[in-house]
Amino acid sequence: MYSNTPTLRSGSNRPQTHITFNTYTLLEFNYFHSIFSILDTVTGQYVKIIPKNLPSAGNLLTPLALAVWFSDDGSVLGRGFRLATNCFSLDEVILL
């Protein structure tokens, strides 16, 4: 659903636009979720991980996968780029 209707916000006299959209999930992504996340038994929430068997996980770290990762969680840094890895442990970053 897409809405581009100007609305007046409380306490403001100028119109503002907001956009609303929905996303969908596909069962096909459950496979990747099972590889790259584990359930934290303390919080009850899933935590991102890099599996220790990543090199044998069917070459999932392809140029396309890196491009998607960069588009989602990367930035340009000088003549290079940076991928956000702050949610991973040091051992997982070294594995990458």
C-alpha cells in the first residue's frame, strides 16, 4: 500500500507527506534464517551469527550477497567501503 497524501500534523501549519508500505515474508527465507541466526535463551530473541561452517555452506558469500549486504548495511569509506559487522563476535568477523 502506498500513500502520498499530504496531512497536517498537530501543532504544525504546513502540510507533511508520509509514505506507508507493507512487506511480505517468504518461506524460502526460513532456510537462511536457520543458518544465520540462533535463539538467545535469555532474551528469547534471535541473534545474527556467522556459522562456523560458512565456507562449506554452499558458497553463500558471493559477489551478489556482498552487494546486497553493502546496499543494506554498508557505506563508502575513502577509496574503499565498510560493512557493518558490529553485531558479530570477533571470531565471526575473522571468519568472514
